[in-house]
Amino acid sequence: MTEGCDKNLSHLFIKYFPSEDFSLDLTRDLKYLYIIRQKSRLRILDELQIHADSVKKNNIEVFGFYKLISELEKLFYETISILCARNKEYSFEIYLTDDCSKRIGYSLVKNREKSESELLWELSLGINHDS
């Protein structure tokens, strides 16, 4: 575990935000900025596959998502850190090496209201947004 990950999450977010891909200032009005440290890379890939099914099924607009999966499949790290944030319009996940020294990839999703069938489908997969 790296202390540097906890010291200044806003600084890490700005440092690793994929500004080369976005001209929008998505770093303002951040809410729920937090980091998940030392999460199993294989578990992340399993979860992203579930999300990929949802993205296809519901025609969700995402950025960086498929490239992220490809990059994670190539790596040999056992664990990864994920810097998570959201603002009014978007939800972000920036995937980093555990020492927070390198960005592996990112996922950016435009926020939207989920349909009842999406929520039921997620519950059937064990995803519970209330906990």
C-alpha cells in the first residue's frame, strides 16, 4: 500500500486524467473522489466483462473502456488501484499501478437514469447499488 495514494487524490486525478482525449474540463465539481487500492486484476477483468455486456445491451456511451480491458489483459500485476470520481455529468475510473506511478487506462461514462430492467438485471448479477 502506498501512502502517496491517500495524500492528495485531487492531485492524482488531475495528473492522470486523460486530458489528451478530452477537451472538456471534467475535473471541476468532482464528487465522491476516492481510491480503491490493491484490487485483484483478474476480479477487475471479470467485473469489466459484466459491464461490457451491459454497455452492449443498453447502448451506453463509454470512453476508454475497451482499450482499458485490452491493457489489463496484457499486464502481469496481481493487483491494481482504481481512482474513482464523478461529477454531475460523468463517472470516471482511472486504473493505476498500485504505487500510483502509472496510468494503465480509464473508463468514462456519461451519467444517465437506469431503466427498471437494467436495475433488475444488475440485481440478478449480484450488483446492489444500495449497499
